[in-house]
Amino acid sequence: MRASPTCPRCFGPLRPPSAWSSAWRCGLHGDVLPLQPPRHPSAAAVEAISQNARVPVWLPWPLPTGWLVTGFAEVGDERSGGRATVVALSGPSVTHGPADLLIIAEEPGIGLGAAFAGLEGPDPGDGFGDGPPHAKIDVKGHPAALWCVDSGSDRAAYAGEALGDWLWTIAWPAEAGCLIALAELSLRDLRDDGQAYELPFGAFSPRLGGEKT
């Protein structure tokens, strides 16, 4: 039995729809779209999240050497469709030890990227985008600018815009953030035709547990 949906802005419990309201409601953030329980890495999870998503399901391809796909998550339900998607990756850090990376696409106002980055949200905040970008990432053959956002000391978070939606990349530990700036990642949307790669799956990512640490 799957766990209950949670708030995408604080990962707290939600009051489900009732006879009086069709909305999911957070005690802190009011009516929100639900963050569904994460999906373990599998071909079935790729198909399910891609079919339901109304925003891109971004995957770096080719993956950096030694990296694996370690889970998925989405915000929305059958009525709304997936309005935010998360692809989790794990692999060797550029410096030492293991690293984790979340790539998030979301509609403005959802707040999931900000929550994983450790921000109040729902979006990157005041001053975002001032000055030149700190990194660029290839999105379907076109460069997308990313700016570093003020996140927790244990992680590195970048945010930008791609195809009209927010694009977030959040890496643990913070030193792994240089992967975004140096690895020349190229993102593909798993919803597109011809994107059925033979993905290497790894153990489920603990980062998808939704804890603001």
C-alpha cells in the first residue's frame, strides 16, 4: 500500500478532498496540488510518470560516467496531471564519495524545487536571475541559463527556466554542484518520442523522502 500524498512546499500531511472541497489542503500552505509518494526506479515508473506529466521529465543523456537513475516523483493527481516532476540520480562525486542529484521541472507556484533546495518558496525568490548565469545546461539542443540559489550548506541548488517551466538541479553534497557547471549535461524529455533509453537503474534515492535537512 502506497503512502499518502504530502504537501510539495513543506512535505507535511494533507487533508484529502471531501464532499465540500475537491482540493488537497495543507495546514500551513492551504490548497495545494499533492506530492505523490515517490516511485522506485523502473521502466514501469518511467512510463507512468511520462504519460501523466504536463511538464517535462528531464533526464541527462548520456548520463555522467558511473551515474544511475534512482527514482522519480511527481506533483498532481489524475484530475490535474503531473504539474511537477523529479528525476533522481546517484553516482560518484566529482571530489570524493557518493553524490545525489535531483532534476525538477515544475509549473510556477508549485514550490517543490524550492522545498528540496531548503527555501521557503514557492519560487527562487527576490533577486533571482540578477547578473550573469552561474551555469548553462543543454536542453534539447539549446542552452538554458541557471543561477545558483541560496540553499542549505549541505547542498548546491541551481534554478532557471526551460520551455516555460522552472528547471531546478539540486545536488548533495554541496561540492557535487560543480557537476552542473562542469559536466556539460544535456537534458532530454522522457515524454518525447524516441527517448526510450536503456536506463541504468540503481538503489532508490533517500533524497526523495522529502526531508528539509
